[in-house]
Amino acid sequence: MSIDNSLWGAPRIHGELLKLGFEVAQSSVAKYMVKRRGPPSQGWQTFLHNHAPDIAAMDLFVVPTIGFDLATHSSSSDWTAEA
């Protein structure tokens, strides 16, 4: 069950087994689960590599005010389209 549903953890599989009528401890389910190899999803480096052509660089200026609020100003969409 852990192979077919690799994103399920021991609590979820334990619950499903109980629904099917199997009386087993959650610790036993965790003990016999197949261990995942590698991260469950892509890392930031892979994400940035895959989406680099579509990412637009934007400048964001932050100015602290007298009341210590942050006033932000970002570049306009017209300027971004020119870049």
C-alpha cells in the first residue's frame, strides 16, 4: 500500500487498514513502510531552472516611514514590459 500511495504516511495507511478490518499498530505500519528515495518534490534549484525563461525580474523599493511603517513602490507594468 505504501508503494502504490507514496505520498501517504503511516497514519493514513494505518487508518485505511483499520477501515479494511486489519488490526495493526501504527508503529508496525511505519516500520514496514517502503522508504522514499530523494525529496518528494522538486527542489528550488530544479524549479528555477525549469521556469527561468518565464520569471520576470522586478525591483521593489522599501522606504521606512516616520511611524516605522513600510511604504513600498514597485516598478510599473509598462516599465517591466520594456525590460
